[in-house]
Amino acid sequence: MEKYARVQKIGEGSFGKAILVESTEDGRQYVIKEINISRMSSKEREESRREVAVLANMKHPNIVQYRESFEG
């Protein structure tokens, strides 16, 4: 997360929140989906990791581009 500066929270759901951030490297704005995996079962955590892998490989003009993921 050190590559991003938080700008503001833009949404919240049952497992996490969406946060507008600004890259400290290029100044561009991105949205981070911050998920609290501590409240998930091990099955839900594994499903979330698989979802990340799928999103990382999706390239389509009508789908928001995935940038990266990290745990901390």
C-alpha cells in the first residue's frame, strides 16, 4: 500500500470497501478494493484468491482493468 496515498472511501460492503487512491509513482488515480479476509472462512479466502487470478487475466474494453493485488 506504500505505493498509494488514500484520497477517500467511495463505497463499503459486507466484506470490504472501495477506496480512491493516488499512485505515488505516476500520480494517477485508482480504486482499491480492500477486503477483510480475517472474517472469511478458508474456503472464501481461496475463492477470493481465484477471483484475483481471473481478474488479472481479463482484458476487455467494457471491464475495469485489474492492476495488482497484495495482502498485508
